[in-house]
Amino acid sequence: SVYKDEHIASIKVARRIADIIIRKKEKGENAILGLATGATPVEVYTELARMHKEEGLSFQNVITFNLDEYYPMHPEAKQSYVRFMDEQLFNHIDIKRENIHIPDGTLKKEDIANYCLDYERKITEVGGLDLQVLGIGRTGHIGFNEPGSAPNSGTRLVTLDDLTRRDASRDFGGKENVPTKAITMGIGTIFKAKEIILMAWSKKKAPIIRKAVEGEISSSVPATFLQLSDNVEFILDEDAASEL
Ligand code: GLP
């Protein structure tokens, strides 16, 4: 779907998330949400926080799994996705702290493989993701699944693309300060979600959105794998959709 602007689109996505939470609550079940970072979902989180404050939307039955985290990364660091999620969403809602999962950027290298298997296991144990929200990087990455990622990949340590590090350089005060690696859910992990929403705003994203939606399916643009799923919806503003 294409919406006039980012604001209207974000409110739609927030409404979809709220509906899942409410529907699950009525059944006495938890809502399992896969969450993304970056600038793209910020307004969605703002709207969810508003719904909590003004409409009493409760997150007591919500379990979240974030897509990714830089590696290495301290949770208190300014650029950490732990801090991002706290500031943008978790500090403003009533989610139970033990229900929040974000890949751990402080692990010892030798512990990462097991940690990643465990991350997958935890998602499965709670019944799988009801919804995964995604942004898209200019390399075509979803999460941090850079070009070359396999469609059946699981949660793992990956090396960031040069363009991704350049795009992140503003947050880190220079590309040389951007970590070279990250822990990310895999394409396979994302695919297991019952619903997937990919959001993109602005002209800057128009070329990669065209490739993702209309391009040949290939690991050189990981987001093209989404064409293989029936449960994916692209939610775009007019600028991001302008090359379709
Ligand atoms: C980051 C995140 C991705 C995100 C992408 C786009 O690298 N790991 O999950 O989708 O970049 O970021 P933005 O939304 O700021 O354009």
C-alpha cells in the first residue's frame, strides 16, 4: 500500500500492531512482535506510546524480539539498539522487561553461535512471530542481512556492508567508528513470521524499493526474497513508491 506520507502510513502500521495485541489479549494469548530499529519505524513507536497513554492500550501480553544489534555494542552506548528501543518505545509503555529480547552486543565471540540458536529457540517456544516489521537499508538489507545472505539463514553474526557503515556514520561520528559486524535474525527467521510489513519512506529509498519489489529475486538484494512470501506487505509513502 502507498500512503500520502510517512505520518499517515505510520499510524496505519501502529493500528495494525494494536489490533494484533487486542485480538490476542481477548483470546488470553501473548502477541509476539518482531521489531526493527532505524529512523523508519520511529513514528510507529511514537503512535503506539500515544495509544498506551491516551487510549489505555496495554502491552502486558506483548513479547518482543528485535531484529538486530551492532557487534560489539554496549547496551548503554548512544548508538545501541537497546537504548534506541528504550527511548523510542519501551520506556513509554507497560511492557514487562522480561518480555523484551534484543540481540546481545556484549557477548564473547565464542558464545555467539549458541546465543543465536537460543534466540531462534525462544521465538519458536513462544509460538513464533505474529508480525515482523522491517525497514530496508540501501544495500537491500532487511535486519542486517546484507547482500549474499541466504534465504534460509538464521540468527547469526554478520559483516556489515560498506554502504551500510557509511549510512550509519552520522550516528557514530564517522564511518571508522561504526562496528564492522552485527548480530541479526536471518532471512529464514523473518520468513517464519505470520505477517511481515516492510516500511520505507522518502526518495532516498525509491531505487532500492524498486529493486526489492520488481527486481530479480537474488541474494544480491536480500529484500527481493520477500517476493516469495504471500504474507508480506510493503507500506510506502509516495516518495519511496515513486520509482515503481
Ligand atoms: C539499519 C537497521 C535496519 C534498518 C535499516 C534502515 O541498518 N539495522 O533494520 O531497516 O538500517 O534504516 P533507516 O530506517 O534509518 O533508513
